[in-house]
Amino acid sequence: MAAAPAWITAIASAVPPYVLDQDDVSARVRAHFIDRFPSFDRVANVFATAGIKKRHCVQPIEWFVRDNGWPERTSAYLEGAGALFATAAELALERAGLCGSDIDTIVTVSSTGIATPSLEARAFERLKFRRDVRRVPVFGLGCAGGVTGLSIASRLAEADPGSRVLLVAVECCSLAARHDALTKSNIVALALFGDGAAAAVLTTEPGARGGAARITASAERLWPGTLDIMGWTVDPQGFGVIFDQSIPVFAHEHLRAATDDMLAERSATIADMGRLVCHPGGRKVIEAIEAALDQPSGSLKDERAVLSEYGNMSAPTVLFVLERAIARGLPARALMTALGPGFTLSTAVLEAGPS
């Protein structure tokens, strides 16, 4: 007998307190790099064209011009990510009418810092999780982590019918800001990255059928020979960003065929999907997705709005989009997509719950 699909019964998001205006960041970055990076002016236009007005960060802007190494970055991550985890989780639990002790499994997705014990263990007492709660920390998925994390959480819920699974995706991308890295990738990261968290509660229990959506299918595609498109380098100073300028081109050339193949395995097509829910990695990536998947230009409005207000927060960003889509009312079927390091495409098919 096929497992009952998992329902998303609640979803919530959280951002840190420090708001960075894009124009202010652009001016500060220019002052810091213009005399040291001869190619700066050829790259700096990204601040104006990224489609971002503001971002939220776990540290004030003054923190980023200090000589921060691994100890300082790790300390900021533990404090900032820990607070974001707890805030997003508490709000999702409240919306689901649950408390921490009702949760059987926690899936924590984060790739922007190292925490051992992991974040859910650090939030154990504040959220009053049970002593026997199952914990699944997931590292290294990057921007694909929101969709893949949701898929992992749904499969865990389906494997233990009636159990309740809490997914939390939390990233502090801003902490990878480097004033010592005179590279185009670093400047692009300074123009794109923000911090945030999103949480969702999933279960197969019958009482959840008033939930917002159920996850009926999920799949991933990993392309060989693409390890250098997106990811982290690691050096004594901390993480260093890997961004290949070909990401939008790669998405435009390869996304449609991979998506079609994944949906065909489930006897579905793009045309069967009432809407897309995509990770907005940047303005050019959004445009590439629209073109590749035959969507009208400008149709990914929630994606653009989230990018404008919060920047690229990596894994939780697509869940911010999903929160908005659920609030608007999902169509009968929707397709979630996210591109991440690997190079990876992660997808999930959602079906709307009762209105």
C-alpha cells in the first residue's frame, strides 16, 4: 500500500534585526574595494541590477569590515542562526497549534556555518523538544536545501504515519562576506546575500487534511562535471563563495529537459502545474527560469518580491516564496524548484489542500 502523502500544516519565516539598504551597501563596498580591485567598476553594476532593495543580516554592517576569521564567524553563526532557528520554529508550531514536545522528528538544513552540537540541539530547551526527538541535521545543499529539505521531511513523515516533522532551513549567508577576497564572485555575493530562516510542520495524520498543501512527489537531478559552478571554498579566513557567471545560462539550457524528465516519471508536464514556486537566486536566474520553463516574462512575482525584500538567503528563500504562495492560495498543483551546488536541481510537486 502506498504511503499517505505528507501535508504541510504550517509554514513560517523569520529574519534577523539588522536591515541593510542596497544603496548603502553598494556605497560602502565601493569605498572599500575601488582602490584595491581594478575590475571593481565592471562588477559593481550588480548592486543596481540584482533586483534587491534591502536585506536582513545577523550582524550590523560595521561588523563586516573587521578582520573576522573562523572563530568570529562561527560565533556570529551560532548566535544568529540559533536565534533564527528558534523564532521560525516557534512561529510555525504556533500556526500548527502545536508545541515543541509534539514534534517527533526535526530536519535542520543549513550550509553557512558549522554547529556541533547542531542547531536543533542548541534550541532544545527553549522549544521544549522531547528527549527522544529524532534529529536530522543536513549540511551542504546550499540554495537547493529548501526544496530538498522539504522532500526529506515529507519522506520521514510518510515513513512514520501520524508522526510530526519539523523542518527548519536557516542560513547566515552574510557571514561569508570577505573584504580580503578581490574576486568577482565575492563582489556578487556582497550584492546578493541576506540571512533568514523558514520552518514548516509536516504530517500524514488525518486531522492535517485541512493543511495548506500535500507533497505528492519529489526528485533531484545532479549534473556531472559541475562542481565548480556553485559552492564554498574553505581557507583560514572562513568560507569563500564560488559563483560561476554561467549559472543563468546553465539554467536556461538544462532546466527544461531535467524538469520534463522528472515530471514525466510521474505522468505530468509543466502544463499541468498551476504555478511555479522557485528559489530566486538572482534576477537573471529568475529570468532564465521563466524562459526555460515557458513562463510569461515577469510571471514569477512572488519570487521577485522575496528577492527584493530579503536578497538571496540560500536554502530558506524558496520557503519564503512558498509562504506567500500559500497565503495567496495554491492552485490544484504547483511545482517547487531550486538550483544548488552539485550542480543540482531539486523539485517537489504540491497539491493544494481543501479551501
